[in-house]
Amino acid sequence: MTLTNYQADIAIENAYILPMNGQPPINNGVILIKGSKILMLGEAAHIDSWRAKRVINANKSVVMPGFVNCHTHIASNVLLRGLNEDAKLFEWLQHMWKLKRNFDPEILYWASLAGLIEMIRAGTTSFNEHFDAYAVSPQIRALEQLPMRATLGYGFADRGLYSPITDYSWKALEQFADKVEKHHQTQDGRLHVALSPHATYSCGEKMWRLCRQVANELKITIHTHMAEGVQELKYVGERYGTTPAQWFASMGILGPDVTLAHCTKLNAEDIRLLADSESQVAHCPISNAKLCSGNMPIKEMLEAGVNIGLATDGPASHNTLDMFQEMKFAAIIHKNNYNDPELLPLKQMLELATSKSARAMHRPETGYLAEGMAADMIIVDINRPHTTPVYSPEAALVYSSRADDVRYTIVDGKILMDDRKIVGVDEFEVLTRLRTLALDLKQRSL
């Protein structure tokens, strides 16, 4: 098909394009963006006589969908990064609570901006936020400054470490229709809201059943933690006589509208339940390894047909929001665990970080490049000392590339990072304000 005098807002030329979603790469490709959508992409020889307000030369770079981080905690974990290293999961959670109880809207706003900057610099265009006991509104404000695609899950709990937010949780759940009306599908559709009950050990059966009822009535998603280590298995086993996945199934929690983070402790019946219910899974291998939460049985899950997306978790347990690190670590640790060097090949890892992850966070408008899809993409420079020589761009991306190789980050047709410069905020001011406020928070809390 030949196009004549086609008008675009942004054109990217001389690109090696990785569309993802099972589509083959395109050499010497062109992508045309009109408004918030992809207008056309293909080989340059098949797209003639186009014009654009802005032309970007992607020579020696890869154009691919932006990374989709399907489970993370931004503001809270940015404030806790590097604070409590070398700790077990539940000790780590208790230590973090000392700071979380003193969060205020101002520090959460600056921490949110810093987290958005970090993700944009690392090529992430969409993220699935789990708010565990802190305010949502500062991040909504930050997203007005740096308009990424996000699903913000309101956190709920009524027991254990998170029992102080019990009253808030019940009230928020009972009035959640107001939050949906105010925020869901706002910011030109980029912003969604979701329900984020914390975990099996922090929410009781009554709260879980109400979450399912609210999700069904309002047609919104559920995003939670599940099967994240032996302590959770012990807690659910002793209290309910089953596994976390089977307990969820008994209450009708599982389903295609659910994102389950971690899932490191699953047996064969658990995996069957996830597959049959079409529940979505967010895999956080670096965080799981660091906190000794175990290894996801990924081979068995994939063979059963479970959809798995890749995620960083928060920077308190991962230390960065770098999906390049996550791809590399995931591929390597599972090859080693299964003694199978052919497990999780290059293209599959790239899909887990993009199209599969978009599906895992219920955002079908993004995750791959095609006509009519959201114009969410990144340009990655693979002509770097640590990637040269490049025999395979896919190999360079999975095993050699780093966050600072990203040159451009585009979300909804808007350039958020322009040749490595963040657009829309003063990055120096954000980091300076955050450092000052974070040090004061630590002094007040510990």
C-alpha cells in the first residue's frame, strides 16, 4: 500500500521497529503518529510522500513499544529506597510502616514526580500502581505534569500491620463509585483506577467479598499481592486450610479482571485455577529474589496458558524501576532454575515486558505497535560501548541495554523525553526537593 502526502504530527524514520504482539521486526521502518494514535508503520519503501511537524531520525536505534510495568509502588517506595536492606519480607514491611504512617501529600507529590521521571528515563510508558496505605491524589497531580498511562489501585486492609487503615478502607470501598466517577478514564483516558486490597494476610474474607462485589458493579479491575512467600502460605493454610489461590477461588475473587503480583508459591492446582479463570499475573523476579520470596514456577504457568507480565515491584525492594534489568534477570534466573538455556528466549522476554504486561494490567490499547494503537513507544540507542557489536537488536535489548540507552519516550503521542531530556518538569528541582523532604521524613520517623 502506498500513501501520498500523508500528514502526521510526529514521524520516526530510519528505524529498526519491533512491533511486538507476535509481529515480525521491520527494517528501515517509518512510524507516523497523528494525535494520540499510530497512523501508519511499515518499511520506508511502502510509505511514500508523508509529511510531519516533527521528524525523528532513529538511525542505529530500535523503536519498540514502551515498557509496561504491571505491578509497582512508586511514591512510597521511592521514599524507602535503600533504607532497610538485607531484611526478610515481613521485617522489611514493618520497618517501612514507620515511615508510611508519616507520609503527607507534599512529600508524596515530589516522590511521585521522581518516580515518573525515573520510569520515563528507563522507557516505561505504562504502569500499574498498587497504593498500600498512602494517598492517591498526589500521584494523580504528578501525572498531570508527566502524563504517563497509569492504573492507580486504591489500597485496602483491615488487619495485621495495615490495621490502622481499617476505617478508611471500609469507607472508601463503600463509596468507591465516587472515586470511579471522579478519576476513572480521565486525563484523556490514560488514567484508570482500580481496587487494590493488599494481600491475603492483611484483608479478611468480608473485605475480599466486598471488593469483588464493587469490581463487578463498577466494572473495574482488582490488583493485589498473592502467594508471596512461605509466611503467607503458612498464614492462609492455618487460618483457612488451603492455599492463597484456592482461597481466592472459593470466594470468586479470581478472574480475567484480576492482576496477581508475585505468585512464587503455587502448586499444580493453583496454576490450573489461574489458567481456568484467566487471572493475570505480574512477575517481579528481582524483588522476589532479594526478599527471598521464592521463584515463580513460570514454565508450568506458561505451559498451562497463564498470561504473565513483567514488573519491577517498588524501588524499595528492587531499588530501581528499570525494566531492562528485569528482563535480563528473569531470563537468566529461570534458565538456571530449570537448567534449561532455551527457556524464555529473547522475543518472549520482550513480549513479557510489553504486550503481555499490557494484558496483565488490562490496558489493551497499548503494549504493541500497530495502526490505531496508542502512540506509546520508545527509541533505544543500541550503538553503545556495552552493546557493540550488535548481531541481534533483540539480544542487545534483553541482555546488554540499560535504562540510560533510551533516547525518546512517547506516551499518547506526546514526547515526554526528548533526546534524553525530560519535558514538562524541572528534574533538578524535583530531585532536590525530594532529598530534603525525605531526609526530614526519616528523622521524624525512625
